[in-house]
Amino acid sequence: MQTVKLSTKGQFVIPNEIRKSHHLTEGTEFAISFVGNEIRLIPLPLFPVTTVDDAAGLLARHGVKKTDEQITRAKISKMLKARDAATRE
């Protein structure tokens, strides 16, 4: 177990080894709580957690018909083939 010292400003440094292994970067926000005699820091996600309901209808526009999966795949395939052909010219 590593130890850290609290500064006069109430700050401490999370050891570099821990920061790197848990991908903690500058600006990472933490939830802090006391559990018994422990102080717990829980890194908050970079992006808010979303659900399918949050995103439902996000891409819907009035007047645009829904397409089935087969048509969508065909359009994507056509677009990728066009991009590929453009890189070969």
C-alpha cells in the first residue's frame, strides 16, 4: 500500500503508477464519500451515462421514411465502394 501526504491546501497527489494503470488524467472528476474510516474516491465517467430511451428518435426527422436494414446496408456498401474507388484513382 502506498501513502500520500495531505498538503496545507487539503490536496494530495495520486501516485503516478495508479493514475496510469487506471487512465486517470488531468481534469478527471471524482465522487468522494466516507465509508466507515475510509475515504473513497470514485472516478466519474467522462461522458454521462445514456440509455436507449435517451437517444431514441435522435436521428428522426419529419418527412423522412424509415428504411429497413437491408436498404441501409446496401447504401453504406455503395458509399464505401465509392470512397475506395476514389482512393485508387
